[in-house]
Amino acid sequence: MIAVVALIKIIVVVLVVLGAVAYLVLLERKISAYMQDRIGPNRVGPKGMFQPFADILKLVLKELIVPEQANGFVHALAPVISITVALSALAVIPFGNYIVIGGQKISLMIANVNIGVLYILAMSSLGVYGITLSGWSSNSKYSLLGGLRSSAQMISYELSLGLSIIGVLMIDGTLRLDRIVTAQGSGLWNIVYQPLGFLVFITAAFAETNRLPFDLPEAEPELVGGYHTEYSGMRWGLFFLSEYTSMIVSSALIVTLYFGGWSLPYVDYAAMFPNIAAIIEIVTFLAKTGIFIFIYMWVRWTLPRFRYDQLMNVGWKIMLPLAIVNLLGTGAVLLAVK
């Protein structure tokens, strides 16, 4: 029974996320058009609402072109690694507390593990393999440089990302994401206690997801297309899916760690019917996550791309020291309070 419930959760979450990714692409194109005083997609369906279906059909029907000197197996495996790692990170994200079906309480997360934060960090670390292997296997200098850039970038910013989270863990005293949300529900959100940690985390998250202004691995003026230069069809589409899925995961993680997850101030969920409370929790969580997804898109069409030396300087000379200062400051305050 437990395995069946878990399988149903996996299917629902994966289908919802993949559907959301398709329309996030449309949303971003609409947002960029608005910011640049253009119209954007408006031909396929009313107001362009069927554009995602046309894009998916195009990718499915396009020919898969593999360079003659490429390593065929690794070339095909790399995008699968990227999308698998991105989707796997969703397993420990709590979308709500629980829902009651047939008298049974069912947790609104796929896997409630004791080391949820460490699991997320591990998955984000594995994501670099898909990009690096895609660059190496393509047997192209542009792709290889894109893969190497990504490795250096993600390693640099992972340090800041991990250290920025430790302040939250010290305050809440747990690695379980659902308990971090519960701790914030009974008091102030962690953003109040960890504003510096939040700024470091969200900056590092931009770099981890290769979004502007940190999209150096696929800088078109320098590397043609970066690590996926030699990809076409649905294999290229999988990289695109993984990028947007990672954006959803990082936005959900920001909400969970710093903005109370599914909780709302002054709302007593215990006084409601469980399923009504569950619906409100899910809607609240998705609304908060949507705000940060919009911020991702807003920043992309607002800020210019950094040079690579600037990107590395920001990572090592600004983000890492700030993360360490936040960690030491949090420890000092907690010791003083005790």
C-alpha cells in the first residue's frame, strides 16, 4: 500500500511539473515580450496558449543529429542525467502537511526523510555531471568549454549555497524540510532571522541553475550554444526541461527554507477540516513558489551577463565570505541567547 501511494505521488508530481515547465516557457516568452515592448507568442491558440504543444511536437519530430566523432552512449546519457537529477530533487519538497483519503493521513511529500536538506544538496551536486558529460561527449571545443565552465561555476557557488543554509539549520535544529516549515509556522519566518543567508542563497541558486546573469556555460556570443551546441531534437529539449525544473525546485526550496513553506501568518490550519486545510496549504505553497519563479524570469530580462572572471570573483570573493560571516554571526547570536 505504501509503495502504491508513493508511486501515485511520483506520477502526479512529475506530470504536474512537466506540464508546468511547458507553460513556464510560454510565460517567460510573454514576460520578455512585455518587458521589451513586443507582442510575444500569439498565433497558436487563443493568446498563444497552445504554443507549448507546438514546441513539444516540433522537438519530438526534429531529427536527432549526433556528431560523427562523438561518444554516442554518453552523448545520449547526459541529458537523461540532467532531467533525472532535477526531477529527483522534488522527492523531499513538502507541498503541504497532509491530506485525508479513506480515513488515512497521506503526507503531501513523496519522501519524508530525515536528511532532506542534504539530499537536495546531493542532487544539485550531481546535476553538473549531465552538463559536463554532454560537453565532453560531443567532441566539440565549444561544448567542452561550456561543460568546463559549468563545472567550475557550480563548484564555486555550491560552497556558498551550502553554507547559507546552515544558518537555517542552526535556528530550526533539523534537516527535515517539513519540520523547518512547521518551526516557521509557529513564529516568524526564517527570512527575518536570515536576511543575509537568503541573499547569498538566492544568488547562488541563480548560478546553480545557469540562469542569467550566470548563464556562462551557454554564452552564445562566445560558445555558440555552450555545452548543448551539438544537441538537437528532444535531447536538447531534456536540457531545457532540466533547467526549468531546477528553477522550480530552487524556488520551492527558497519558500520552504525562508518563507514558511505552506504556512500563512495568523492562519490556524488545525481548526479547519483537514482536506480544506490541505488545499489552502498547496495553493499557498504554489503561489509563493510562483513569485520566485517570476523573479527568476524578471532578473533574466533585466540584468546583463557577467564576464567569466567577474562571475568567479563574485563567487569566491563576495558570496563565500558573506556566507561564512552569516554562519559565524548566527552561531554568535544563538550562543548569546542561550
